[in-house]
Amino acid sequence: QGLLDADKNGFFLRLDGWRRVRELTSSPHTSDRAFVAMSFDSNLNAAWADGLRPALTQSGYRPIRVDFEEHNGKICDRIVAEIRESALVVADFTLQRAGVYFEAGFALALGLPVIWTCREDDIGNVHFDTRQYNHVTWSTPEELRKKLTARIAATVPRIVI
């Protein structure tokens, strides 16, 4: 593949070889985890159960919602740890929870892909700082599942190495 070269002292990586090493060691896509940031309001239970969770599972990711994870520590520490272990973050801004904004911003700072979602009737309330991001808007959990599955396939398909 032209990644290695050799001389009398042995083998060494060429520039393309170093690029390939960086690509393989820096890709967050080797994880199967997808952190979901969303309001835990019971009105969004169907969005989780019939939209977000099945879309991620169908796409090859293991969805992580921190309120379903067992732990003994502080919830904020758990959130940070889970995001760090994830390949991507799905942030649903429906009901405008401040924590969702924090979690999406933290993921961006780590260089993780973020998929922005919001229920159609609440998209007008999304903070202006995040409006430039292409949100997946949805009106039913089934629509959310279909649109999120398509967005994942188009932008962050699960890569298995």
C-alpha cells in the first residue's frame, strides 16, 4: 500500500503511513457507544423507546442514556465519562434542557460528531448559537427513527475494525 519503506537499517513509515496511523488511532468511530443527551421528561419516553434507541441500535450503535446506567458516583462525572467513551452524541433539544446544550458542546470540544435533533413544534425555541447546525426535526417517534437512521447512515455509519 506504499505505507512502509526500507533501507539498510530496517523498515520505516512513509508520510502516508504516518497519516494512516493517525487515522486509525484518532478515530472515535471504533467505539460502538452512542451517548444520547435529551430531556428525561416522561412526555419524551416514546421518542426514546420508539425513535432514538431503535435508530441507534439498527445503525450498529449501543445507545447510552445516563439515567439508565447503574453507577454510584456523581451524575455529572458519569455523563462526562460516557461521552468520552462514545463514538457520537445524539442531542435532542426538545424541551430545551440546558444539560443537552452542555453535553453537545462537550462532545464537540472532544471532536466527536454530534447529531442535533428536535421535535418540530419546539425547533423555534432552539438557542440561536446552535441554529446553524442541521437539526433532524421530527413530529412522531417513528419519523425520528427513520430520519435519524438515515442521518447516521449518511454521516457517521458504524465502522467496525
